[in-house]
Amino acid sequence: MKKKNIKKVLFYVFGMLFFWFIIHTLVITADGLKDELEVSDAAVVLGNKVELNGKPSKRLQGRLDKATELYENNYFKYIIVSGGTGKEGFDEAAVMKEYLAEKGIPDDKILLDSNGYNSYMTAKNTKAIMDDMGFNSVVIITQFYHISRTKLAFDKVGIENVYSAHASYLDIRDAYSVVREFFAYYKYLLL
């Protein structure tokens, strides 16, 4: 094949991949920004950074505030808080539980998953909690760009009735996170 033809083929291949990236990124964004709410047994709030002072980051507060709002509107009776211990040294799930308790959520309605170090582990741990508690449905609460991959993880572990709501908190870092989610989604697809 001539050098000119190889360049042309490569141009079209990279062009198609870029086009797929744009389309998929738009789909991830649209999916995440469109809340799918149904009355469910529980919510699952995915963890995020805890600040050095032991308080949830603004991003994590956004998720917890959304959970509080939906709990108060009777969308679910339990909230599963899922996270690991971050580099700051705090158990995200414990910090999340404390924040929710301060917002008036009863202690016995908050279930801890302190081993939710990533979305897939959160899905596996949630499945175990659901089986133990007899739950059939959940609402996942995270950032908009994270919804599609989280729903995929929950589907992979056999959770069928999964709904979603996104945190209202937005920041400039979300642009990077949307790009990262494209690659992370396909990584999860291959699990």
C-alpha cells in the first residue's frame, strides 16, 4: 500500500474514533443529567474525597445533599453510603454517615459500606447488602458523568432495578472527568 493511502486510512480511522468519542461522551452526559427516579428500597451514595479537616468535599456534599432531599421526599427508606479510606486517612462512608445524621437522617436508616473503593466494589457490596436486607431496587447518587458507568457496574453484579440521580454540584474539573469516563466505561464493559 502506498504511503499516501496509509495516511488516508489512518486519517479516517482516527476520525471515526474521535467521532465515536464525541457521541459516547454526549450520551454519558445526557444519561447522567436526566434523573431516573422511582420509589426504591434504598439509595446508594458513592464516595468521594474527604477534606483534611474530616469534612466531605463540596462534590461529596452535593451527593449527600441530593440523597437527603430525595429521602425527605420519600423516594427511599434507607441510604447506603459507600466509600473507602482515602489518602487523607478518613473512612469516607463514616464521614458520609455523620454528615447525613447531622442533616437529620436517622442513624438506623444509614447503612455503611466502607469497602467501596471503586464503583465496581460498590456495586458488589451493594448487592450483598440488598440480598441481606431483602431490597429489590436502588437509586444511585453520584456526579452526572459517573452515572452510566455506575449503572453498568450494578448491572454486571445482577442488580436489576437501578435508578439514578445526579448531584447538583458542578465544577471545572468535570470536563476532565467526562473525558476519563469514556475510557472507564469501556474498562467496566470488559469486566
